[in-house]
Amino acid sequence: MRAARALIGWTAEDLAEQSGVGWATIQRLETSDGVPPFRRGTLARVKATLETEGVEFVGDPLTSPGVRLRCSVAP
């Protein structure tokens, strides 16, 4: 999640505000090993917020997680 935030230049506070998730929750998500054991709705909201900003989650979340920015192709 930190790498995703870095790609779009957001702080943890920015992500918390935009996703409607508390800052402390963002901090706990980012310090968890692997896929954090949070409510699915919370994690889904954070993921959807990042994806709206152009972040793509790639690889296997357990063995080879990664992020990249979606390429915009002009028509």
C-alpha cells in the first residue's frame, strides 16, 4: 500500500481521507505482513480508491505483490 501511495504522491492521511478509512487503520494495514486480516469491506474500499487513481495491483498478493500505474492511451 505504501508503494501504491508513493506512485500517486499521497500520504497515509490522503488515502485515509479519500477512502473514508481511519488513518490508524491505514497504518495498521501498511504494517501487516501479507494480506492483512481486516474486514473485506475496509480493504476493498482502500484498494478501489487507489485503483480509481490509476494504481494497478499486480502479482500474487502473498508471494510476489506489486503495483504499477495504469498507462493511459489517448484515442
